[in-house]
Amino acid sequence: MSKMSLAMENPLSGIMKEAPIGFNWLLFFAPGLPPLMRNDFKTLFIIVLLLIPTLGLIIPIYALKYNKMYITNLLEKGYKVREVRNGTLQEASQQLGIKLQTL
């Protein structure tokens, strides 16, 4: 079974982003890589800042919540859902606990 994800588009610029839903395994094993790949420097800075004082315990928490934070950030920037992959809009909205806006 493939992981559910959202194809999101900014209607003003036409820029498309892929946003997976659920636990972020890449962030779990390589903490700085997903934020760096997504140009999410704010989250990258927070992870680096909290990594040492928490002895790495922050990583599982961020791995659990990061994809939802990324989707919320895209929605705040005006992105809307173009397509739900491997699921329905209702399932995605329920799993994330947020109302998703579609094109």
C-alpha cells in the first residue's frame, strides 16, 4: 500500500508541490534533509537548535508532525489541493485534522 500524499498547486504562480501525509521516515533517519529539500529553513533551524539540548529526542516528534506542518504552511501560502494520491480528500482531511482547500 502506498503512502497517501497531496499534489498541491499555488493558483497564482502555478507552482506544484508534493506533500506526503503521515510519519516522515526520512526526517527520522536524516533530520535535516526533508526541510532542506523543501527549502523550509525555519524548520531546519529549529531542528538543529533543538537537536543537542534534547539529545535527539525531538526527532521522533518532528518526524510525526512535520508533514502536517508542511501542508499547513503551504495552505497558509495559498496552495490548494489539486489531487489526493492513494486516498480521498475526506480521508486526507480526517488524517491531518484540517480542512483542505481544493482548486
